[in-house]
Amino acid sequence: MVDKMLRSIISALLKAAAAASFLCLSLLSPVLIPPLYAGAALDSLNEITAPAESPVVPWPPEPPAAGPAASVSAARALNVYFISVGQGDSEYIELPNGKNALIDGGPSKSTGSLLAQFLARHNVTKIDYVVLSHPHTDHYTGLNYVFSNFTVGNFYDTRMDNLGSAADNALRDRIRGLGVNVSYPAPGDALDWDPDVQAKVFNSCPVSTQSFSGQAVNNCSIVIKAAYQRSSVLFAGDIENEVESALVSKYGGELQADALKVAHHGSSTSSGEAFLAAVKPCDAYISAGAGNNYNLPAAAVLARLWAAGATVHQTDMDGTQEFSIGASPSPAGQALAFMR
């Protein structure tokens, strides 16, 4: 009889201990219990404990004391625009820190040019960084408009002298006369555009050289990769196959980028399979003029881009294109949405 009574008492104590343990988990560790189950436990608890107006442990638990808050609304995106400028090239970059950059200026210096219209629509009043990828007219002519109408902080150039044109050096002389800071970046250099953006130069011609060869001028293109947060864009200028191969050998997977400004307007002498395999672009942007005399982009290049898994965007068909990297406020302004 005594043994039976002891067993009953021990069993009751064990049940009470288990119930107490469950109550602690329900009240103090809600993360460990699925919300619906925790809510059911609380309903049962309310039936057997003191009235709700004087609980032993507040529910829900008091939030921790507020510390220094990081404002998610302060996060900004890096926006890249592949501007429709006809048969030429121009890219405008809005940096997260509020500064901006322009790579090339397209083929027209007219105040009514497509570049001029784009800059007016975006209320641009000054440009912090201007890059001339290489001295071909379809890339530098529009920069005459830029330096005539905007304050420019810095100019990045190659030391390639295109002997087939005198206008490139006339533009350079004019820029120096304006007192603009001129730099000649070398491969491996980091451009100090924004502390949160890694802008690295992969190709350029920082040593003085001259050539009549269009291929040689193309291969002096400044190639830049801009990386921000978890994404990046590679601006390939007009480099051709031999430079692409050299970059793959030297940098390999470092060339990987989510977006590629396709080299040389989609010419068949660029965008080789090995290069695309290293870049692995998700999006490829081709700057070309509608009905251009060069039949660009080449069908073979489009096929290689598709085979590499890229979605192709063409300014001749789709107009100006935008690629955004980073977090931006939702329509309600309360949450961050990762765009790329």
C-alpha cells in the first residue's frame, strides 16, 4: 500500500514538473515553439492561472531596449542606364553616394542629341566622373556636348592617339584647358567613385601609343567592373577577341558579372565563348543603332550570348535600358526589396 502511494506521489510530481517546464518554454522561448502551438498553450494557461490583468510574465515579452538604429530607408541603389544614342555607346551611372559617372558620349554633339535628351530628363546638372573608353568618334563625339554644358569633376582617358582622327586630341586639349582633373588608369587600378562600390579597371592603355588601326584603338578600351552589394556590371568597351582572351588568362573568374555591356556593339570579333564563360552574364546589353550599316549585332554574337544563358537587351530594339543593383524602398516605404 505504501509503495503504491509513493508511486502515485512521484507520478504526480513528474507531471507537475513537466507542466512547469512547458510553461517556461512557452513564456520565455517563443522562438522554439511554432506560433500556433505556443498560442494554444497560452490559451490553456489562461484557464488555470491568475487573471490576465496581473500575469507573472508579460506576454508578449517586452522588446529589448532600443539601441542605435540602422535606417533601412537610407539604403540606395546603383543604377546603370545603357543609353540609346544610335550607332554609338554611352552609359550613365547613378552611384549610391549620390555621385554620377558617364562612360562615353555617343556619336553626336548636338544639343538635341539623344544623350542630351537623356541627361535633361534625368535633371543632370554636373557629372563627377567621365570615362572615354577609347578614341573612336561613336564614343567621344558626344563628350563635346557634355564638356560644353556640364561641370565635370574628373576625366578618365587612355593614352591611345587615334591617327585616323584629329578630333580626339582636340577634345582632349579642350578638356585640359577647362582645368578638369585628367587620369590615365592602368589595369588593376581601383577607381575611387564610392566607398561602397568596387570599381576596378581590367584593361586600358596608360602608356602613350599611336595607331591608324581601328582594331588597335578598340583594344585600348578602358574596361571597368563595378560591383555593389551582391551584384556587378562589366563595361567592356570595344575590346576584341585577343584582349578578351588575355583578360580571361589574367583574371579568370574575377571577370564574372551579372550584367555585361557587350563589347563592340555586338560585333563578331568580340564576345567569344571563353570570355562569356568567364563573365557568365545574366543580362547582356548591346548598344547599336537601328538599321545600322554594320548589321550589328551579329547573329553569331546573339547566339553565343543566348548559349551563355544571358537575356539580351538591345538599344536599337528596346531603347534605353536600366540595370539596378541594391536595395530600394518598397511602394509603402517600409521594406527593402533587393532588385539585383
